[in-house]
Amino acid sequence: MDQARKNVLVLAACQALLFTHNVILISINGLAGFALAEVKALATLPVTAYVVGGALSTLPASFWMKRVGRRAGFMTGAAFGFAGAAVCTLAVHLGSFWTLCLGTLVAGVYNAFGQYYRFAAAETASLEFKSKAISLVMAGGIAGGVLGPESSKLTLDLLWAPYMGSYASLMGFSVIAMLLARFIAIPPMEEHERRAVGRPLSRIMAQPAFAVAVLSAMVGYGVMNLLMTATPIAMTQHHHPYHDAAFVIEWHVIGMFAPSFVTGSLIKRFGVVPVILTGVALMFACVGVALAGVAVMNFWLALFLLGVGWNFMFVGGTTLLTETHTPAERAKTQGVNDFLIFLTMATSSFSSGVLISGQGWQLLNLWSLPFLLVTGAAAARLLQQRRAGRRAA
């Protein structure tokens, strides 16, 4: 096995641990927040704090890894995951809503570092293997999709306060991620590459491909986060037990990552923009199913379609982004991309709590439609431009 494939294997394992961490937090943060918050409209604020922690640290994380390398950077991220989990555990013990928000804010730094697993896979892969390397690393999230909900069910009432055992388990997952990161072997950037600045960011962002790449990832993540964050609360409001909510989230995360085994091949065969457009169409289908009813199967199918749509949009957007920058421009381009994603996630997660409390599940779904329309139109225009360019050539 060559080094690129070894890196993909290790990064996929790190991705699995990251999404175990994420899924546990997604499953319980809204519920723990609802239990601890005096103002119930703030129930999803711990989820928002988690995203804000990522948004605030995504650019520093990118530049830190440019300086110290991917291995040290990913170990740093896992250390923040451990610290955040420890604070969340303490918060539940104290019954403190604001301490819980602080803990999820710190844990969000781990998520920011972990978002670069997919870019790290692309950096050592050949041009032919690049989209597959990205999608295979993303496929590691399948393990997180199963391990997260299952471990949250086992640890939910393990300690003396509800949710405390689930938060405590995250410390163990973070330690394993830190140990695994030691096996990543990606050569550090040369001195001249670290010093080079490349084109101004304004020129990079002016590329149509950059706009579509970022829009695809932003809207894909924003809509996914809006609906996924609200799902456990919506299911509780419609009298479905936590076991059913965990089942729905588990299949949602499987939908997010199972397609990764083929997404890279689909991109290679059909092109990256058609895959993005397919993701947008699946998101529309998700909203249609969600509007059709509130039975467990409606939630299950809607969230599964949401996951697959996210996969196509996010992996497609990531692959497209790698076409828009040089190695010298990598840190700032990837950093801005992920900052915008986290900013969108922060907005959508906070809006999720407000909308689900004030307007209900079905109206919340309708809010996603304009954003999907804009993304689909932008991607369709880029596809038309590329086809026209090929015909002219």
C-alpha cells in the first residue's frame, strides 16, 4: 500500500472518531440545552456555540497547520475535543446551561481542525485519485454514524445526571483520535511554499468555480444542519421517544457517508457539477417527504435523503474547491471556505431552535427552499459555461 492510501486509511479512521463526537453532540446538545435552559427558545444555543467555536477557529487552524504540519495540527484539534468534552461533563454535573455552551464552544475547535481531514487526503493523492481520496475519508463518517447514536443510547443515563455519561465518553474518543493522528505522514510544506502568498484572495474568490464550490458546501451544510438539529426536538414534540430519534439520526449519518464509497467515482465519470446538482435535487426531495407527514418513517426517509444530498453537495464542493487554488494559496482558500461554512452552520443551528419553537417542523423545512434554488441555479450556470467552453475548444 502506497503512502497516499495509508494516509487515507488513517484519515478515514480520524474522520470516524470526529463524527462519533459530532453525532453524539448533535443527538444530545439540543435535548441537554432544552433541559438546562430557562428560556426554551435558547435550547439549541449549545449546538450554535459548537458551530461558532468552529467558525472562530477554522482560519487559525488552517494557518497553524500551514506552520506546523497536518499531523501536529490534527493532534492539537483532538486536544481541544478532550477539553471541550470535560467542560460539558462538568456543566451537566453543575446543571449550568452557560457552562455547557462554553464546553461546546471549545469542542467546536476540534471540529474545525477535523474539517481539514478531507483536504489532507487530497494533498498527497494523485490527480486521478484525488476525488476518491476525499470521498473515502468522508466515508469514515459511517462508523461515526453508527457508533455515535449507539454509544449515546448506552451512556445517556450511565452516570448520575442525564447526558453526563455521553459527554464524558467524548473524552475517550478524543484521546484515540490524538493517538491515531501520530500515524499521518504528510510532508510539511517547503519554506518557500510557507512564505509564498499567491494571488490575492479577492481574485481567487472571483472565480465562478470558487463561488459554486463554496455555495454548494455552505448551503449543503446549512440546510442539513437546520433540519438535523431540529429533528430530535421535533420528534419529541410529536411524541416520538428518544430511541426513535436516535434511530433517525443514525440513518441520517449513514446517508451522509455511505455514498462516499461511490461519490468519487461518480465525480470522475459524470463530472463534479452534475454531482452537486444531484445533491440539490435530493435536498428538495427531503423537504417534500418532511412536508408529507410527521410519522417516524417520514422523519427517517427525509433525514436519509438529506444525508445523501449533503454528501453529494459537500464532497462535490470540496473537490471543486481544489481546482481553484495553488499550494501557496491553500491555507487561505480552505480557511475562508470553511469559515463561511461554519458561519452558515452557526446561523442555521440557532435559527433551528427559534423556528422549531415558534413556527414548527413543516414551516422550518420551507425556509430551506430559497437557498437550494439559488445553489441549483448557480451550479447549472457553471455547468452550462463549462460545456460551452468545451464546445468552443
